[in-house]
Amino acid sequence: MTNDLHPALVPIYETVLRRNPGETEFHQATYEVLESLRPVVDKRPEYVEASVIERICEPERQIIFRVPWVDDRGKCQINRGFRVEFNSALGPYKGGLRFHPSVYLGIVKFLGFEQIFKNALTGKPIGGGKGGSDFDPKGKSDAEVMRFCQSFMTELYRHLGEYTDVPAGDIGVGGREIGYLFGQYKRITNRYEAGVLTGKGLTWGGSQVRTEATGYGLVYFVNEMLLAENTTFEGKRVVVSGSGNVAIYAAEKVSQLGGTVVALSDSGGYVVDEGGVDLDTIKDIKEVRRGRISEYVQGRNARFIEDGSIWDVPCEIALPCATQNELDDAAAATLVRNGVRVVAEGANMPTTQAGTRVLREAGVKFAPGKAANAGGVATSALEMQQNASRDSWSFETTDDRLKEIMQGIFGSCMMTAEEYGMPGDYVAGANIAGFTQVADAMLALGII
Ligand code: NDP
Ligand code: 2IT
């Protein structure tokens, strides 16, 4: 289906389909950006003439490698590792690593593609990339996770560097994994090159607020959306999907700003606590014990629902913070029926194309992930900045910078949408604002 694309972009999208067979998530991510570029093609034909759009859809480099490791029973396990270095027009490749059994090239490419524009929106000098593995950390011992990370880095290290490519976390990769990865990088290279990875621990080169940054940044962005509608989080019912890094700190900031998070989930189901979910308990289950969300209801007046959708829970603000395509058209219709006013993506591409259409047609304010969840990578850029200057900033200073960056992204999405005749369309605003920055740099750098 190409009928919403500018005619000049149809052959480019057809090339994406032909070159990347079966990579449906990558097709979806490119289609969404190309669709937004309709007015840009008319205004700036040089982007097509200098094949900037065509080049931006083809990764600069794609690395796929074997990751052998030995489990606790002494048995050899084989996983597949990926790093897609998508675009370095604005800076070194930057983007997370995902460890999840669903990871394949199409997932890594969609994430890397989104990352290009997200990183441009932050205003920081970072290009776009993403990586990961089909390794499943669930149920593995710390020792197994360490051996896997060491094997993964034994290949990946040769492609990294603070001026080349700087990974961080994503699904299944948090502080523990970044520690093992950084340790192995340091050992192989014999360099304490702190700026090669972000999301490090506070005692070994990490930045204040990086743990909280994606979730906090998402809520700062939504706060700007609410202020534009003359309202705030105060007294609002909020549903947050997931219960990982992004979901937990989004929920924390929502409650700090006076909202009530009534539901959270994991891949096993969701919990509803009408009085507001207790985050100390969630942190203990998820961050300390690495347990299941179902454990939350033990001894409390809350419900666990195994089958069904968290989007059935009525709310005014919905924050999908788990994974791609978790909010489809049926879920969107239920949210609309129950009176949702704002949907903002903490995860990458959590809303399907049909889901986005339902929300948009119902007049729901919708914030796309590349704008709304950019606080994580923006704070990674602040971590790189602190590493480069051998400095470390206080929590307050770093949090203030994060807030300013999110306000800046909100402003540029809004202004760009207005400039291109689509006021209030944050999807168009984010895609166009991110794209034009990268495209202008690519024009200046010549055909490379
Ligand atoms: P975590 O691994 O910390 O948490 C992921 C959460 O989502 C868990 O609750 C997990 O449940 C759930 N989940 C993951 N995959 C699935 C699935 N296939 N079906 C149902 N539930 C699932 O990851 P993050 O919080 O870091 O990442 C969440 C999202 O946010 C991702 O889309 C990521 O790309 C995006 N993101 C992350 C950033 C970061 O800085 N970490 C920055 C910007 C975006 P379970 O434990 O049961 O698997
Ligand atoms: O999707 C994302 O922006 C991330 N997982 C964070 C990337 C980063 O480099 O901090």
C-alpha cells in the first residue's frame, strides 16, 4: 500500500520493500516517515534530486555475528548478534542494544531508523544506530548473562568507539548488562574509554538521571501537551503499559505531578490498582527480584488480569511503554470509547498504523515515540558530554537539562507542524523536524 505517499517517494518505498523482504517492522517505520514527508518533497525537491531520502533508508553498515557462550550446565549456546549503523551525518552512531528472543534484523533496522530522527530532535551531535541479540535474559543466572555479554562484546568491540558508535540499553539491557559489556570492552582494548557506552553505573562513569530519563522525559513532554490545552496531570487517571525501565519512571513522574497510575503490565498480564499503583513494590519486584507483575496483587486490594488488554482500563492519558505494535486499532477504539484524551509513546512504535489513525480521527492528542521518548538518548548524550569533560553533574542540573531538551523537542514538533500546515500534528512535526536536520547535513557532506 503506497497511496498516501508522494509519487516521488513511491519508488523509494518499493526499493525498501524489495531490499528488505519480510522485515515488516522496518517497512512500517519507513512508511510512517515517508508519509510525513509529502509536503517536504514539494518544498525541498533537492532532497529527492540528491537521493537523500533514498540514502537515508539504507543503513550505512549492518553487522551480524555469532555469539557462542556456555550455560551453567556446561552446554554451548549460540545466539545471533546485530549492530545496524544506520546514519552518522550528525555524529557517531548512537542507540541501544535489545536482548529479547523476538530480535531479528527487521526489528533492529526499524529501531535504528527511528533512532536517526529521534537523535536529531534532541539537538545533540549523535547519529543513529541500534543493535541487540535474540538472547533471552529471562530465567538466566547472573553468571550466564555475564558470559553472554562478554562473548557479545568480544565481537562488537571492534566496531565501537566514542567517536564511532556508542551503544546503550533497551529491552532486556539495563545496568547489569552495560556493566558486563563495559568490563569486557575495557579489558580487550586496555582503555578506560567511558564514552563508548552509556547507561553506566554512577560510580564508574554513569550520569545522574539516565536511569529515570526516558520515563521522566516522556512525562515532561506530555506535560507540555497538557499545558498547551490549559490543563495538567493533577487528578488525571493514567494507564502505563510495561513495567520495565521506561514504564516505572514514567509512572513515578506522573505521580510526582499529581496524576494517578491505575495500571501497569508485563508480558504475562496487567494489574489494576484503583488507588494508584505502589511503585516501591513494583521496583522491588522488577528491579530487585526480577519477578512477574502478577506478584503485585498478593495481600492487596488490586486485580491481576492474565488474558485481555491493559487498554481496556479506562483512563484520560495512556502511555504505551512496553514494545512495538502493542496498541492496535481495536485497543485504540476502546481507549477512545472510554474517554482517553492523550496517548504518548514511551516505547518505540507501540501504536500500529491503524491504531494511530483511530486515535487521530477521534481527535486524541498523540505524541510519537521519536519525540516523546527521546529523553533517554538525550541524557545518554549528556553522559557522553560528562565523560568527555571528565566531569559529573548533580541530579538537579542533569534533570533541568533533560526538561529543557524535552521542552525544546515539543516546541520544534509544534512549530514544524504549523510551518507545514498541520497544526497539532506531532507525528508530522517530529518526522519533518528530525528528517530535515539530518537531510541538510547529508546534503552538505556530499554523496557518501
Ligand atoms: P525493559 O526491558 O526494562 O522493560 C520492557 C517491558 O515491556 C517489560 O515490562 C516487558 O515485560 C514488556 N515487554 C517487552 N517485550 C514485550 C512483548 N513482546 N510483549 C509484551 N510485553 C513486552 O525495557 P525498556 O523499559 O527499556 O523499554 C521499553 C520500550 O521503551 C521499548 O520499546 C524500548 O525500545 C523503548 N525505549 C527505551 C529506552 C531506554 O532508555 N531504555 C529509550 C527509548 C525507548 P516482560 O518482562 O514480561 O518481558
Ligand atoms: O530507543 C532508545 O532511544 C534507547 N533505547 C536509548 C538509546 C541510547 O543510546 O540511550
